[in-house]
Amino acid sequence: MAGVDGRVTLVTGAGRGIGRATAELLASRGARVMGVSRSEQELAAVGIEYTVADLGTPEGCALAVAETERRLGPIEILICNHGIGSAHERVIWEQDPKVWSETLRINLDGPFQLSRLVVRGMVERRYGRVVYTSSTAGQVAEYEGSAYTSSKHGLIGLMRAVAQDAGPHGITSNAVLPGWVRTEMAERSARADAEKRGIPPEQVWEERAAGYPPGRVATPQEVAEMIAFLASEESSGISGEAIKVALGSVW
């Protein structure tokens, strides 16, 4: 796909799961990729340029952007993929307000700060691709997940706002909504669910897989392929869209 060749790309949450698959895929197609997360050990194993930063803070977001531009050049593709899951959440009347605040800070405030910092330059250069990793929980609420569900709904709203603000200047903004994908984040939720129900975690995964027509969950690579397309020049006709990668299932 020539549409990312040579493009300076910032991928957040790049140390594992969907973020790592996306960073590796875009790099293999010629993009100049900077990976960001909080774990240097994980980032170092990816084999790309990286910066360690806490993207749940304005300072961490500013550091990630500044380091990318200093080392690689102006950012042309922004992939907001980082986030925390809902394994530690409870029903709304038992929800810890600190969990709510932390989830929104990382899952929604961080993408806002990154978008604010990066899109201005895209507008000036009249080119850019912004892709957010939301979730099927961005459209369908999950049980015991008020913070995660709200953050992922909010991320779709942010994506659509960026599409409207920056669209007249040659920038597209879209979101990918994965269903269940066997990542470390999803493994934590499977273990938490299994512990509550007194069953093995593998049974939880079997139940999740049974909810999809092919009888399996999506892979990080499948989600990365959609992100890579939306990051490419070839996706110029698509903006403001929330696209599920969920094997034909609602969830």
C-alpha cells in the first residue's frame, strides 16, 4: 500500500496488542513510525523508533508529539490506540469515582490532547489521517463498564468532531471499533470474569468466540489492517466513520 510510504506516523499503545500490530504493519509498508506507550521494555521489542510517555497527562502527550517531530518530522498520521480496559469496573452504584476519572483521563482526555496538538500542523500542511481505536462498546454498552463504555462512546464523538473541524483542510478522521480481540487487556477481563463465575478463563474465551459467526474472535492483525487502510492516501473518501471489526457480530 503506497499510501503510507514515507509518512511520519505516531502510534500510541504501540508496545503490545493492536497497537504493536499496527505499528509493525505500517512500518513494513514504508511509514516512518514512532511508537509510544508507558513500557520501554515492550516498545524496545517492537523494533521501531519509540518514546516512553504517560498519555493520560497533557505533559505526556506533548512529549510524544515533540519527540516524534524532533526525530522524524511533522506528523502526518496519528493513530490513537492506547487505553485501559474495564476488568476492574463495577456496576454503576458501586463504581469507584477514581476508576471513572482514570479511565476518562487515559481513554478520552489523552486522544483529545494528542489531536489538539497534531491536527493544527495537518491543517497547515493540508494533509492528515487520524484514526482512533474505539470499541464495539463505543456503540453498545457493556455490563459493569460505565467508565470504559462512556470513554469509547466519547472517542467516537471526538473522531466525528475532528472530521468536521479538519475535513475542509484535507484531513480525514475515523474510528475502528474492534470486538473481542485476544490481547493482554482482554485477557485481564477474561480472568476477572472467570474468577467471578468460578470457571476457567478459557471457557470465557470459548463463550466469546461463540458469539461471532465464524466461531472465533478477531485478531490484532485484522484490526491493524483496517487501521492501516484508514491511515492511507487511498482512504481519502472516508471520514467521520465508526467502522467495526467484529466478524459480523453486534458485539
